[in-house]
Amino acid sequence: MKESQSPKTFQAMVVEEDSEGHFQRHIQTRLIDELPPGDILVKVHYSSLNYKDALSASGNKGVTRTYPHTPGIDAAGIVDESNDPRFRPGDRVIVTSYDLGMNTAGGLGQYIRVPADWVVPMPENLSPRESMMYGTAGLTAALAVHKLKMFGAKPDQGPVVVTGATGGVGSLSIMLLAREKFKVVAATGKMHEQKYLTELGAEAVIHRDEVSDQSGRPLLSAQWSGAIDTVGGTILSTLIRAAKQEGVIASCGNAASHKLDINVYPFILRGVNLVGIDSGNCRMKLRKKIWAKLADEWKLPKLNTMVSECSLLELDGEIEKMLNGQQTGRILVNLWR
């Protein structure tokens, strides 16, 4: 896609609701003046596609209340205008989460305007393209690994299981855990993706049914020193009940269910730690720390192996694949291709 000849207009995916309640996605020319008020105008070079974006793009009112709307919870690019002394035109920046792409026009457009408090200065060793290979998924995965280590998880304590392993958060979690020398077990419903998961760093791949106990037993045989769970529901309950002494379970998603049927025994008899991961509104100090680690000691040299790139014009098909559970890895969106 060619860059707009006029700095007053830009291209964006716009989701509209018709009179019959149906939702349509189009690539439209928008005016910069139509963007919401904010301190920082960013020319977006790259974004990425997340499940929350796919929900917003399909008219999910639990994610986005009002349409027409431009989704995209991730954006990386260059400051074009700034009303805040912390940022100057030309600065490279990352904007993820908060309300971006939910009810504020998001990164699936060539420009965004946002509050300065949402903006992260891009670490020196990271490019806009690399930062969006990680995106919110990478930030979430890195926060989960950070929390596991903070609560005492160590590689010599036994295997760590990652659920939803072929998704963005799951795939990046496997890579980061393997980099930190943990023995990683990938749990997935896509057993045909075993080669992909082992190439990321998983030492074993199991079917998700193996971490979905329906017996109702208050405790299960202790298997896992830790877990990063992206799905919730019965699987999260199973992981907690099957955790080893002082195991650490990081919860960062509810793809299966937001409900959790659990009892106190794993916590009072095994000292299990259940930690929550909130990448959407985590403190800016921690956010900057995690991005700095992703740019340096946690930088993943094989990140390209799990990333596919598309343009705005190609995005519609990728959204459909994600909604149908056919997506593997990360989708990078090049806004100016």
C-alpha cells in the first residue's frame, strides 16, 4: 500500500455496523482530524493481529462499544506531533493495550492519537518491526515469565507447561522459557503442529485433554513446577490441582472460559501460587522494564520463524483465520506495504 500523498489523510481498517446489525470491514481513507484527542500523534509503521482485534473487527460489543471503529491494540512507529515534553517528533515509540483499539481508534490504521501516558519509548536495540513481532502477546508472555521467576520458579524444579501453545502468547512463552533453560511442555489441540512447537523450544508436546481433568478431585498428582495458561476454565483448574509444591501458575487468558472451579487444598497443602498477568494496564515502570528485557537479554533471534507479515489489504483473511481457530504464531501488519 502506497503512503498517502496528503499528510491530512491516512488509510485504516474501519469496521461498520449496518442497519440490520451486521458488521463489515473495509479499508478506508480517514482524516487525521477525525482521530480522538490526545497528546501524541504517531505515524504507525507496524501493528500486529491479536484475538482481541479479531473480536473487535467482528463486532463484539464486549470489546468495542461503538462503531464505526478501527481495531488494533498494538502500534509501533514514529512520533509525528507531540504536546508533551517527554516526546518529540521523530521519536520511535511503542503503544500497546490500555484502550487502544478497543474504544480508541487503534493500530490497524496508519496514524493514531493517544495520551502520552500510554506511550513507551522504543528501546535502542529494537526496531518498530521487531517490537510488533512481540506486541501485546510478547509483553504478556514476558510478564508471565517474569512473574514465574519472581515467585521462585527455577529450571531444576521440573517442567513448565504452556497452554494454548500455538497462539501468540503461547508460542512466545515457549521461546522465552526455553531461553531461560526451563523444560517446556506445550499443551495444544493442534497435535499436527508438534514440529512447530518443538522448533520453538518445547521438549514435549501433549494434547490439551491431558491438562483438562473432569474428575472433580480436589488434588491431582503433582506434575508441574509452573505453568503459563492462556485458556482458563477447566484447564486452569487442572493446572492448579496438578502443581508441585510451591508451584507457580500464571493466568493470562480466558479463551476457553472465564470461570474457575477450584478449592483451597492446592494453596494450603502445596503452597501453590496463582499469579495474574495484566498486560493491558500494568504499571509503566514495569512495562518499560519488560520491553527493555525483550530488546536485550530476552531478545529472541528466531522470532521470524513464528511470524507472518501481511498488509492492510490482506488483513481481512487473517482475521477470519484467527476467528476460526486456524491461526498459528504471530501476524505482523505492515501499514505502508
